[in-house]
Amino acid sequence: MHSSFKLLLLSIALVSASPIDNLAPPATNSTLNPVSAQGCYSGGERWANDRAYALQQAQAFCNDVGRGNYYAGESRPKCYNLSSNKKVNFVLSLLSTVPGRYIDAPECYDGMIKEINGCDNGGDTTYTNWRYIADPNAGNC
């Protein structure tokens, strides 16, 4: 597991678990404009034959955990098993300092597929308000 992912999980443990009340979803822009260069991992596990399954799992992540209202600074991690003894860690984080923002499943998926299709070892990229992590690792969830 990459050290940046471990630090992110530690920071998630410190985030409030209070429910979001009465946040109306603002208009979303499905065109992602990167504010930092794509951060492909240079080592670790590769997608290899699991790339197509990772794309399916990214869609499941975005439909289940990724979409919805986020508090400022909130991160949502989830692990999915891929092939035998390989898993993927997905994390979507709101970097904005506004009180809350909404992201729909298609926008979430659009960001995650870039980390899968554009990075052989997974990646970590920030687009304006959102940070996307798709990280393949050895082992099971």
C-alpha cells in the first residue's frame, strides 16, 4: 500500500461522521479541468489483466460510495477485490473549503477511469475540487 494512501486513511479517521442535512446538489460540470499534473504511480502493482474488472469496480464505487454530498475536506475510501490476491483501493476526496458539494456518479466515474486507463500502476490526480485515487495492490480487502 502506498504511503500517501495510508496517510489519507489516517486523516479520514479524524473527519467528522455527522450526517449531511439539506444540502441541495449544485450544478456539476462533467468536464474535468486538471489543476495539477496527472500523478501516475511509478511502481507497485499493475492493472495488467485486471484493468477491465477495475473499471467495473470503479463504476460500482461511484454508484455506491462515491456519489453524493460531501463535507469540505471529506474523503471516501473503499476497497474492492480484483483477481486472486489483488485488490484496488479507490478514494474520492473533496478538496474545496466550501461547506458542501455534490458529485454525481458519472463525474466520479469520469475521474476514476482516467486513473485506471491512463496509469498502468494506478494514480492520484486532483481536478479543481476533487482528488481521485485508484490504487491496485497485492492482497485482498
